[in-house]
Amino acid sequence: MDALNRTLDIVWPARMMPYTGWALLMPALLLVGLLVLGLFQMADSSLHTLDRSTFLPSENYTLENYRTVVENATYGKIIWRSVLGAVLTVFFTLLLALPYSYIMVRTSSSAVRKVLLVTLFLPFFIGQVVRAYGLLIILGTTGVANNALGLVGVEPIRLLFNFPAVVFGLVQYMLPFAVLMLAPALTAIPRETETAAASLGANWLQSFRHVVIPMAKPGLIGAGLVVGTLALTDFAMPAMLGGGSQDFIANAIYDQFFRTADQGLGAALALMLVVLGSVFVAIVISIFGAGTLGMGGKK
Amino acid sequence: MTDRSAAQYAPADGAREIAVRASHVSMDFGGGVLAVDDASFELEKGRFLTILGPSGSGKTTLLRMIAGFQKQTAGEITINGKAVGAAPPHRRSIGMVFQRLALFPHMTAAENVAFPLKMRRFDPRTIPDRVNGFLELVKLGGYGNRRINELSGGQQQRVAIARALVFEPDLLLLDEPLAALDVKLREEMQLEFRRIQHELGVTTINVTHDQREALVVSDDIIVMDGGRIQQHAKPVELYRAPTNPFVAGFLGLSSFVEGKATADGDLQSGDLKVLGVSAGDVTEGVPVIAAIRAEQIRLARSAPALGACEMQLDATVIDTIFEGERQMYIVEAASLPGTTFRVYHHDPEGFGLFDIGDPVAIGWNRRDLKIFRHAAE
Ligand SMILES: Nc1ncnc2c1ncn2[C@@H]1O[C@H](COP(=O)(O)OP(=O)(O)OP(=O)(O)O)[C@@H](O)[C@H]1O
Ligand SMILES: [Mg+2]
């Protein structure tokens, strides 16, 4: 133990102690620094248009790419679709995740809890692309869903390659994240508080509305932020379940970078996405306050 | 195991109303050990009952069954004649203050107090006045807009009480709500409970393991141990006339002497006859255990200085403990080897009269030593 302390004294003398915190922050700062560097490079390339004759970026700086994004109706539609998709995904995911995690946290039967956890995690392990394939099979015209509908006499309907299918896929994909973020928030609510609400005259619905949801608010907001940003920037679900007709921003960026090789336009779209995501987070934080997220400070 | 019914406290005209009645209530969590074992009692309207017992004696379990949060495995509990459990919890008229208070942290003090009124659909126009009235009652007028985490422990306690009382429940239940407070604040809140309870006249059941609290606040006390009701009596009676050795030992500080019962109800230990009175059915020759409280033993330099005492013994000081307002001596009587007596001695001026090893005399009056049948029999 003594030897260890002596070594420590040489490597990190006591007078350096006040800087220990900064030293520990270094890896994170490096990582963020790299990201910022990348962002600057993106910003730079977004200011050059692609010269179609030489397939090289233009020499001079121009806002042409941004004009394209703003003026081209296709991109407007894609941005609007991404935002709407993200908002709907957040709404439905939280709607499903709240009761799911509530039952998981509150059930007195450990068997029920285990079943809920396993059901939650199995698809989690499989990965997004494989899951999207699974959904393709289930929702296909001859898939399980349509077969089931057929049993009650409904004609096969097209469940895939439309906007609801993408949102469905996203919700299905996001549910474990949301449950994982909500569970600790719900665990933190003492059971006694709900018993108290009941003894004061609240039925379970009132108790849920006036006590559980307000007390779980930090968890709900955190989960909403994570689900919202992940959905807004998602690639696989719109690509696979949308079948090319339901592109989100990430798909458009992919196309620019890897199909048309128009780096400038791709970069402009990417920066738009960064701005959109930041605005979304900023709005949520300004409405609810950083304090509710447990980040200190008052509302 | 005396099970005193509330009947003995009936006023002369006999007009008494029973608020809570438990008959042969048991709770089996499985595993064969009963958390509550055949508990029966009655509580009159407007009275303050304390359930007192050591940790794990089944107090909380009994209280939760009365509140209807848990269903007993045997027996019946009625509140104002109606069986508990007939209505879901939110339809019952029971105010409860929980051990960890269970206040709503996202609401202000006033919103907490208003919560039951809103849930129970009180006329919205009357709610603010009512909330203010009850905040005044618990001496928190002007604190209504504070958030719960902006209040001190004692103030939070008061909010919890106001919240439990504001809808005028038939019954108020308190589950050790004072346990977390420091001694000074706890004593202050005990008197506060008493004042509020007298002011409103609400029937109250309080759970505690603090004997002082039980004696200070209660009209009636039930002592529990191992899930069984050991004694149900008024505070003074419980303290002065315990009906079994557990109660004698749990309240106050007692010393115990073991022996056999004599024909005239005293205790025989070896050659020595120890004078006392027998409680319960003690017949000649049965093994008995006797208890006497520390403040009921007199202590002096020598036997003549004891004054008139029916029982007198020579003893030696084994240890002395200074407790501030009094001195406690642990002494051993020469004629009762192996038995130690704990004796309080008030000496407002001196600095401790006796030292370890000093020869002393102890004595008591016959009525103060209680002789019980030995529990093992
Ligand atoms: N839900 C439960 N399941 C199984 N056993 C329980 C349960 N609740 C209580 N018990 C057992 O019942 C007995 C009485 O518990 P209870 O909580 O009523 O004690 P208590 O008198 O309130 O104690 P304390 O002063 O420590 O709060 C204990 O032995 C406890 O282990
Ligand atoms: Mg308890």
C-alpha cells in the first residue's frame, strides 16, 4: 500500500490535486474536440458546390447548397417528415414505455418482472437492421399480421413502405431505450407515496396523473430527448420499412455522400440536422428547465 | 396476556361509541410465524391509542390492516361498524401520516394539503380557506407557498399532519412519523400531536417503539410483543400495574428477581423471602419472576437511614452511572447472589454519594415489587 502511495506521489504529486478533475475530463474533451473539428470540416465543405463537369468542389465559397436545401420542395418534405416522425415516435414510445416500466418496477411477482425484462432485451440484442427485416416479414402482404387479419375476414392490406410503418418500426426500436431510462425514475418514487395518494382519496388514474407522472418527469423528459434525437437522425427504419418512399434526413444525407457524391449538399443537410436536433433539445430544456433533468439549477 | 376491553373506560352514563373494533385479528405472511397473533381491542371515538412495542412486534402490520392496505388472514376489523376492506382505499375516510411522510415533492405545502380536498371533490370555493385553516392549526400559516424541500423536518411533519386531517377523516393513523426527528423536536411534536388531537377530537391510532412518546400522548396504550397484545391499559395503569414481566421490563427500567411463589404471595429465593405482590394467577410453589422499577428502590448508607421500608437488604455498589438529572447505581444484594438491582438516586447537590465497592442498604415497599408467573411455564 505504501509503495503504491509513493508511486502515486511521483506520478501525480499532491500539488496537482486541484487539477485532478480536469485531468479526468481530458478523454471526454478530446472526443468532443474531434467531433467539433469534424463539424468545422463539414461546415467548410457545405460552402462549396459540386462542379458537375469535373466532380470537384468549387473553389469559391457560396451559400448555394443551403439555398438548395431550403428551396427544393423535396428536402422540405424530408425535413418535415423527419420532424413529424420523431415527434410521433416520442409520443407513442413514452405512451407505451410508461405503463411497461411502471408494471416492471411495481409488480410484486419476480417472474413477471423477469419476463418483462427478457421481452424488452431480446429484440435489443438483435440489432436494428435485423429487426427491421423481421418487421418486413411480419408486416408483408403474406406476413403474420395480414394472415391474422385474414382470419377475421379482412383483405390483405399494405402495411409496409408507408409513413405509419416507419413510425411503428421506430417505436418498436426505441421502446427498450425509453423503458431503461424510465425504470430508475419510477423506482425512485417511494411506494408509500402512492399509498398516501390512495389514502387521501385518489383513485389509481388520479394517482398516476397527479403523483406518478409529475414525479417521473425527469425520466420522461430524458427518455423523450433520447428517443427524439435518435428518431430524428434514424437511417435504417425509414430506409427499410419506408422502401425509399419515406426518406428521413439521414437517408438524404447518405444519398448525397454515397450516391450522387455531392459532398457539399450532404454536408449542408447534415448541418441542418445538427441544428434541428439542437433546437429540439433547446426547446425541451427551455420549457422544462435543466433542473428537471437533474442537471442542477432552478426552473 | 390480559386483554382489557375498552369497557372499563366507559363514562358513568355508559354512552360510548366504538370507533375501531378488532376481533381475533391475525396476519400470517407464510412460514408459520404470525406477524400479528389473535389481536382484539376496541377503541372509543375521539380517543388517542398508541400501539407500543419493540421492532418487529407487528405494529406496522396491525396498522396497515386497520388502514386496509393489507388484508388480515383471520379475524375482523370494523371502523364505525363497517368492515375495513368493504370500500377501496380511496373511498375510505382514514387520514394517515406515514413513517417517511410520503409528501408530494412536486407540490407546495398548500398544494399538498389541498390534494385530498380536490380528490374528494370538496367545493372548490371552500378549498383555499380550509387549507389555510389547517396550515394555521399546525402553525404553518404563511408557509403555504413553500416547496416541500424548502421546509425543515418538523415543518414537513406538520404538513403531513395537516394533509391527513384536512378532509376530516373518521380516523387518523400515525406510523412512527416522529422516529426520524431529533429528541428535542420529537418531544415538541408529541405535545403538538396531543394539542391538535384534543382540538379536533379525531380518533387516533399511533404506532411507536418509544415508550416515552406513548406515555406522553396517549389515552390508551397497547403493548405488543411477538405479534401478541401484551397489555391494553391507560398510561398510568400500564406503568404502575404491568400484568406481565414483558410490560414491566419494556416500560421504565426494572430489575428482576427469580424464585418460587410462597403461600402468602411473596417470592422465595434460597433462604430469603422477598416481599412483593403477585399479579395474575400465582399459586404456591410455581416458578415466578418479580420486577421492581429503579425509582421505587430506596438507597442509603445503612439500613436505619432507609426510613420505613417493608423490605430491606444489605448490598454492595457494583457500578455508578451519571445520567444528568440523576445517578444510577447498580448494586448486588448479599443475600441474593447473582441478582443485581438498578437504582435511581436523586442527588441535586452532591457529586455522587457512593463509590464502587461501598456497602449500602436498599429497600422497597411491598406493593412496588410485582411478582409474575414465570413465562416459561
Ligand atoms: N410483507 C411482509 N412479508 C413477510 N413478512 C413480513 C412482511 N411485513 C412484515 N413482516 C414480518 O412481520 C413481523 C412484524 O413486522 P412489522 O413491520 O409489523 O413490525 P413493527 O412492529 O412495525 O417493527 P418496526 O418497529 O421495526 O417498524 C416482522 O417479523 C416482519 O419481518
Ligand atoms: Mg413498523
